[in-house]
Amino acid sequence: MTTHYDADAGHHRIVEAGSPVINFSVFAVLILVTLFIAYRASSRGTSSDYFVAGSTFSGAQNGIALSGDFLSAASFLGIAGAIAIHGYDGFLYSIGFLVAWLVNLLLVAERLRNTGRFTMGDVLGFRMRQRPVRAAAAVSTMMITIFYMIAQMAGAGSLVALLLNVQGAWGQALIIAVVGVVMILYVLVGGMKGTTWVQIFKATLLLITVALMTLFLLGKFGFSVNDLMDQAAAGNPLGERMFAPGAQYGESSTTRLDFVSLSLALVLGVAGLPHVLMRFYTVPTAKEARRSVVWATWLMSGFYLCTLVIGFGAAALVGTEKIMNAPGEENSAAPLLAYEIGGTFLLGVVAAVAFATILAVVAGLTLTASASFAHDLYANVIKRGRADSGSEVRVARQTAMVIGAVSIVGGILVHEQNVAFLVGLAFAFAASANLSTLLYSLFWPRFNTKGTLWAMYGGLGSCLLLVVFSPVFSGDPDSIIPAVDFALFPLKNPGIVSIPLSFVFGVIGTFRDEEPADRARQAEMEVRSLTGIGSER
């Protein structure tokens, strides 16, 4: 495989030298192996088996799966590319993602595991009126999940287009569609147990791969970090400025405020991500839920340190110009670096591992959204708690197919955006819709049903409205609709406005509700969340 500059097309192209069949075979084998794992470990039986694997995983196993569920295309492709292009400012994604787990560890994991059963709707509906609150939880979960999945689909399109030299929008659209179909198969075949083992397998592969890439890269520079940094500065138009804050977010007061908004979304969003919250139900006790977070935090700390080296290594050995002219632009930095330090073989391995990462993450997201729809909306709202396990699982599988189709279309529309940035938007939605309602439900006795609905719909609606009227959708060359300009909100991430608004809406809604909170139910929830009494299944 060689890389050359095409003067007519105006960009670098990855040209296959007799290896397309081999590369395609690597992907095919990977898909078959992971599907086999999902099938062998599949959850056959009750809705508890399908949705939360019967709560049979240990804290260590769930911690590895959590890291596998969380270390997505944004973490591997998006952050490495952001560091290679923007330097210091790109690494801020890693810091935000990592610090966010402290919120989960200190405030959410243990109490959530003790209070709920399958979904976030179980916690919110514990002491509120069930039907409206569960409906709101299902709407929120599906919207956040679809935004997150769109980002993963975009990453998949960039990655496979780069490896197989697929040029043009139609080729990437076909790739995204194939990823969506395979992801649906994971969910239909494996359920939570199969998906968890795929995530454990994928997390192990990913962590080993980034560690080896880091070692190979440092070895090329005689294990001298100074030499690596010097060459990274030489390969980036920013030069020495890439090591200082402000290259991406320091241009004006607006971009600096955008950075604060993004940081809020990253740090507070993890505690509201439905697919992360649902993983706490796959362990038998709250103690194991805490262990899960500790394991995941340590594994991700090592991973993000490696992406820092990989990002600067891509700037040093590949160069900014080549990265930005490759299919997928910023998202191609890590695969191009793999080719530079290890040739076709390492490129194939890295691309296959990144592809497995995307498949495992979108499978977990799809399972979470379909479980929320089936358990919260279908079983408890439509059927008023009278649905049997078999019908819940059947509805969940049907929902998975619909969600997969929607995410495929969305991924095709945004395939040129940086994946880490798109995930930052999903985090803003999660923090705006879910964080306030979860914290108020767990810690504020006065909180009631109207407050829950106001906080959730107010946060979700304000976040969506601000995104639609921001430069993400229009007004900029890299907008989703660049030809028009209806951007009224100047920031690309709405977290700084929508997150506080959701907390304010929760307070207003609570005090506007004349119906008093159910104090007995609240006291029961407090005892249960702190001690675990009554949470056994």
C-alpha cells in the first residue's frame, strides 16, 4: 500500500497494492468472530437475561465492559485526530471524559444500582407517577442514544473508507449501512450478555493495540519524548503553539466560551448516558457497581495517556496536511499513523480493532435504547405493567431495527464531522436531560413528578433547539447544511445554557406542582439506595 498526492483531485489517496481482498477478509473474520461470541454468550430466557444479563457479571468484568462501551470511535479516532491537528486543545476531550467518571463513582453508581432494575426509568419512576415519567425517560434515552450512535456511524464510515480506499459519499454511505446492519445482528442475537462479552473482547484488543502503538512510536524516537514533540511541532502548521492552550478554542471570546460549554458537557454528561447507567444493573450488588467504575477509570486513564502519544505521533510522522486530505480527515490520524510505523499489517490491525470498537459501542447503545422503549414505554406505559417477559424482548428487538435504520441515515448526513465533537453533543444532551432528574430524584425529598417532567423535557428541548440554531447545523463551511445560515446561537456546544436550564426547570416544575411528594416512597427510596435493602432480584 502506498500514499501519493493526486494533483487533479487535490488530496492524498490511499492506494491499495494487492491488499483489498486481505483487508476485507480481516473485517469479515472480525465480524464473524464477534458474532460467534455474541451467539455463544447470548441471553436466552427472561427480560432480565436479555436486558441486564441476569446481573451475573463481576465488578472487574463489568469494568472492562464499561471501558469497552465507553472507549468509542470518539476516544480512539476523534481524540487522536484532534490532538494531531489542534494539539493541547484536542487533549481536553480526554480530560473531560476521564474526570466525568468521578461523578459516576461518587454520586450515581451505587445508588442507581440499588434503586433500579433495568433502566433509568426505574429510578425516576420509583417515587413518581409511573406513566408520564417513564415515557419521558424513554424519549430522552432514545434521543441521546441516536445522537451518540450517529457519531459512531460517522467514525465507521471514515475508517473503512480509509482502509479500503472508498471514495465519494455513496461509498461511505454503503459502509455506514453495513455497520448498522451488523450492529443490529449483535443486539438481536446476543442481548446484554452477548454484547457484554463482545465489549470485553473489544476492550482488551483496543487497550493492547494502543499500548503497542505507543511503544512502537516511542521506539522510533529512541524513547525521547522531547524528540517526538519537536517533530510533532515541525509537522503541524501551529508549530510550538500546539503545546499551549487556545489553538482551537482561544481565537475569540466566543470560542473560549464554547470550550467552557464543551467541558461542562463532557464532565457532567457521562452520569446521564443511558448505556453507561444501564451497565450498573449487570452486576449483582452496589459494591460491584463501584468496583466497575474503579476498574473502568484506571483502564481509561492508561488509554488516554496512549492517545496523547498517538496524537502527537501522527502530527510528527504523518503530518497535518496528509491527515486533513485523507478520507475522514481528522478521524484518519490514528490509522495513517499505524501505516506509517507498521505498514499494511498494523494498519489492518488498527482499523479492525477500531471497527470492533464501533460495532461494540453501537450494539450497547442500541440495546439500551430498545430496552428503554420496551420496558418503560411499552411494558409500563402502554401495557400498564401487564406485559410478559417474552413480549418485552420481542418489542425490544423490533425497536432495535428501527433505531438502527435512523442512526444509519444520521451517520450518512454527518460523516465529515469530527467524531469526538459529535459525541460532545451527545454528552450535552445526556447532561441536560438526565443528570438533573437523577440527582434530584436521589437527593432531593421535595422533588416530584412535575419537576421531573419539566427538568427532562426542558433540558432536552432547550438543548435540541440550541443545536438546531447553532453553527453545527448552518452558517459554517463544516456545518451539516453549509449552504444556508440560520445560526442564531453562536456556540457549537449548548451545554453551558441547557444544563443549568434543566436544573432550573426541575425546581420550577417542583414548586408549581400542588400535589405533594410521596414522603413514604421517598424514604423507602433513600433507605434502598443507601443500603441495597429490597434491591435483590
